[in-house]
Amino acid sequence: MTKQIDFDAWSETADEDWRKIIAPHLRESHSFEIHCWQDELDALELALRYGDIKPSEWQGGLVIVGEVTPAFCDFLLSLPRPADREVYPKMTPFFNLFLDNGFCSEHYGTELFQRADD
């Protein structure tokens, strides 16, 4: 079962709110998986600093996996919000971010979920 976390990506404090929500989930996790579209070269370059490409059958995208380290946490929590958000209120350059504790930040950080134990 998955629980959606209320979050307004259009608000003036969205970047601060996103960081406050994700920070405790990062501290409780050990590994991550980032999904990027193949043409998002800047996002892929950033993700590959902290992980490696995982074989995947995802057409048009790449999956990067790695450990959640203090350096990765600092990186993620200090990322500037993408500038290209006129049409879509992106919070991160990554299409999806999944943590091994069941937390996920999807659709460029605009949708947040936590897997709930049954």
C-alpha cells in the first residue's frame, strides 16, 4: 500500500518544503534508484556522480542505482531547483527518485509517496 504525501509544487516555498519532506527519508535509507530519460544528459551526468547504470528494459530511459551516503544526501538537498518550470513545477532534474525505505519522489519531485506497511 502506498500513501501520497501532500505537497504543493507550485507554492513559493516548494523547494524548502520538498527538502523538509525528503530529508528524514534520506536518513532512513541505504540505497537509491534514479530514473532519467536518455536525452536528459545533464541529469544523467549528475546522477552518475553517485551511482551506476543498472540494466533495465525501460525504453527511452536509464536507471542509476547507488548508496545513500552523506555526500549524496548533501548533494540532493542542495540541488538548485530546475529553471525550466514554466509549464511543469519541477523540483529536481530527475524524473523519478526511489529510496529503499519505500519513499519515492516522482515526476521531477512533484509527486511524493511513502510505501506503508500493511
